[in-house]
Amino acid sequence: MKGSGPLVATVLAASSVAFTSSSSAGIHDVSFFPTSSNLCSKGGPVRHLRGSGWLSSIFVRAAKGDERLQFTRGKQILRLLYSGRRSTILVKPRCSRVSDPITTNWQILGEAFSLLESIRAMATVTASHFVSRSSHVNSHGAETKANLAQIGMRNQATTQSGLRSLNKVDRLLMRTNAKAVARNVAKEGHSTANDGPSGKIICGTGMNLVFVGAEVGPWSKTGGLGDVLGGLPPAMAAKGHRVMTVSPRYDQYKDAWDTSVLVELKVRDKIETVRFFHCYKRGVDRVFVDHPVFLEKVRGKTGSKIYGPRAGLDYKDNQLRFSLLCQAVLEAPRVLNLNSSKYFSGPYGEDVVFIANDWHTALLPCYLKSMYQSRGIYVNAKVAFCIHNIAYQGRFALADFSLLNLPDQFKSSFDFMDGYDKPVKGRKINWMKAGILESDRVLTVSPHYAQELVSGEDKGVELDNIIRKTGITGIVNGMDVQEWNPATDKYINVKYDATTVMDAKPLLKEALQAEVGLPCDRDVPVIGFIGRLEEQKGSDILAAAIPKFIGENCQIVVLGTGKKAMEKQLEQLEIQYPDKARGVAKFNVPLAHMIIAGADYILVPSRFEPCGLIQLHAMRYGTVNPFDHSFSATELTLLHEFA
């Protein structure tokens, strides 16, 4: 026992706890002894508490010394890191000078008992009370702490696997719901009536499809393009087609293996050697083109720096990079002997349909005609060119046409004149224009967007006349119903379906609040935003709107990367509204799933949307999706889903 204070209390309960006080020092110790594996795991989970009343400072004595964690006006959430050894919590009164030390000691002890009760309640949460997050959080909590550090929060808090302590009603609901959802998933084969294909491969007389894109999820993704190339190919494979995707190898993908197949390609005036890496997932041959222009662009993992070192700034050699990609794609079906599927084997051959996506792949139909079909190769091959966002067209200086190694007969397809001085003033080449003109079919991501593209120069971004000439077909984007399925989502703790959504959502809201460090309150409406930080997505509109509604009883969580000025603006949210807002300027897939599942509302303030997947994800997870800034394909997608 410490100090000369008249009050000493010892409590022995499910965990051994000793309280001592020292009125002379003004410090009151609360020692907590974990006695069960249910209370603390080796390495220590992360806990959080909230300050109020007399408590103004908390110290945590860990193995490596003391870490001081301050309250902000008694409201800031704190983190307490426990080890398997003894930990000491020092509780200091708010007022250092008191007129009645004995009365103060009793008040402090009352606060300490409340503190103990919170600790013990949280510590007794076990994995059996909820669905485990073992797929991405280990028993030592190491990855949790790594993720917190990566997010870079100033005020970060979370609890056992991201959940607060659960009361008896919550635990009963979670056990009941988990069993019900598991039964439903097992009965329905991981799908619902509206899910479409179950994911099983059906051997039939399908086509050989080769999807081509600068990104493919989950290996590389900055937005909807990566999502589509990640989810659509497995759905096509489930229909009986043989499907391949080809994209650059930006990183050392752990699940893609070297095929030892090398091809030589001419880029500009040099001969370049590329290798192919391959993996087989969900019925799809995933092929990655390996070359230093892709892999060595950014030291370490490329992350979202696929097109440039930062948002709005492209790599100077992007034309050469994507010229190399398009040529490599045309070699892959002929040279790769792929035998991973039990239904198909050998090379894809020459009877294929290439689905080229956005301007990065627009050279593919040009190379197909000039290098192959002119020599009797790929005679029956076709190219469908899909426009995901016409605002990005690949406009370059007219003199750069010589870099592409194409005959002069294609020059007219690239020739383009606009009223802008960037990248150069005067005539330019336009990759997307050439892709539209030289492909066999032009597609886009929704019927409404197809109408917009031919409606005028503004919506068609100066390619409306070209698209009216070729025609265009709009097909509504779909989401990957295996990745975005609340009944099986590996990133959320509570699995649920339509029958259990009302019970699960409050728990998931609190898990989200704990993950980002907001006060946990299931009664506070939580608003979420996920998207690129740029004008098209309405990030500036959101930033201007937040001060106008943040005074209401609500919280907001914003996740995205993009322009540096907008990222800095996003990171200021936590400083300006510490108990109301969090901004995360990182690419974080687990957090995106937690926002979709835990938020009450998802905002889509886009100035325009070709289709938008975020509203599909929100509807799938029972999250309200208010209409976006301007009536566009997003709303029509919503109306289509409810029709």
C-alpha cells in the first residue's frame, strides 16, 4: 500500500484488482492484474476508455515504461495497451488542490470503480461473442497496431477486434444472428436470388475472352476500373466462357508466378523483353506483364501510384508504358500454355474477343490490325472498347504519334484538335478517339451514360461526334457479389443478411467508430464517403458542406486519396472536429468495407458519375444512399435496382 492517505480498498473479482491512494502526492493508483486468457492475449489487445468527471489524465505503465495519454476536455478517446504482466493505471484528480482530501478520495475511488468495471467488461469479451477477424488480425494484435499506425490517426481508438464490449443482449443477438446467417449462406450457396451466377464454372461452348486494363482488383486498383476487371471476369467465367485478364505487374504479387515465357516487343526504337506472370483465381487466368517500366516506377509497393507519382501528375513515359502493355496483350493468348483450369487447357489461340478498357488500352485494336491481321493472324479476333470515364482520353502532342510505331494510315484516327494548351497548344493525338474508331464495338458502363456521351460536347468531352458516328452500347456495371456480401465479408466482425440487418448494423457502427477513433454511440447517425479526392467526385463540395451540418448530432468518416490539397483538407477534419469527423487519406480496403457496413448513410456528391459502384455496395449492405449532387447514372442505377 502506498502513501499516507486514509483510504485503501482491495477488490477481488473475476480479475484481481487493487486500489491505493496517495493524497499527499495527489495520485491514486489502480493496479489491474489479468488472470485469464479471456482478459488479455499475449502482446495485448487495444482498449479504449472515455474520460469524464474527475478523471483528467491516465497513465499506463507497460513493459517499456510509462505512456501518458491525455484527455481533451474529458471527451477524447484513449488507448490502453495491456501486456500479459501487471499494468498500473494512475488516476489523477482534475483539481490538484482540494479542501477535503477524504471526500475527494471517495470520489476518486468511485471513479476508479467505474473505470475498473469498464476495463473488466471489455476484457471479458471473447472471440466466441462475435465472428472472428482472424483473416486480417492475429492473436497478438500486431497487425491491428500496424494498421492504426498506417492510417496515421492522431486520436485513434479501437477495442477487441474493433468491437466495444458487448452486453448480454448484444452477445445473444450476435450468436443467434451468426447461426442464422450461416444457415442461410449454406442453404443458398453464398448467393441470393438476385446474385446471378453462383461462381461455379460451367463447361460449355463459350468464347475466349481477354479483358485488358491498366488496373485489376485486388492486385491494382484506384477506382471503379479495377473493381470491374476484378469482378466481371469471374462472372463471365461462371457463364461458361474461358476468361483471361491482362494488366501490368506493378508489384511483387505473392500469388502470381513466373511462367518463364518471354517475348520481345518494339517500343519506340528499342526492343524490350517482357515476362508473363500468372495465377488462376475463381475460374479466371490472371496474367501480369512484367517489365521495369511497371515494376520499378515507385520504390516499394506502387499502391495507388499507377499513372503518376501523385494525383494529377502523370509519368512522362506513360505512352511507352501502355504501348508495351497493348503489344504484350496481343502475344499472351498465343504464347501462354495455361492448364490451371480443369475445363480448358493450352493457349487461348487466335479466336478471341479482346475487351479493352479506357484510353490506356486504346492502341490494342490498332496494333491488332497493323501487326497481326495484316499478316493473317487473329483474323477472327474482335475488339470491344469500353469507356469507363470519358474525361480521361489520353491526349498528347501530335509529334508523339511517331513513338507508337503505327503506320501513317492510323494518323487520322488519332488526330484531334481542342481549345486547350495542355499538354501542348494546337493539334494533338487522342488515344481514346483512336480506340473508339478502330474497335469493332464501343461500350460504356450504363445506358444513361451512353446517352450522355452523345448528348453534346460538354457531356461527351469533345468526342460526342465520334461516338455518334460509331454508336455506343451502355451496360450497367455490376459489383462482385462474392467480395461485397455482408453474409461472408471477411473485413467485418458481424455477418448478416436481410433478416438480421437491423440487429447487426448498430454493432457494426460501433466497430467503425472504434476503428477510426470516434466516440462509440449507436444512436448517433454516421455518414460515410469513399472515393477519389478530386472535383469529379465532388470532394470540394463535401468539404464545403461539412461545416454546415457537422453541428448536428452526427459523425462523418471520409476515406480517399487524390489531389494533395484535398488530402490535406481531409486530414484537417480530425483537428477541427475531434469528436465528430475522421479523414483517412489512405488506400484502405478493410476500412472501406467497414464504412459501407457500419455507416447509416453513404454520400455521393459527384458532379457526374458514369455508373458508380458505391451505391450498389451501399444497397447491398443496407446502408442508405442519398442522391448525389447531380442527377446522373447513379440515380438511374438506384431506380433500376428498385424497379
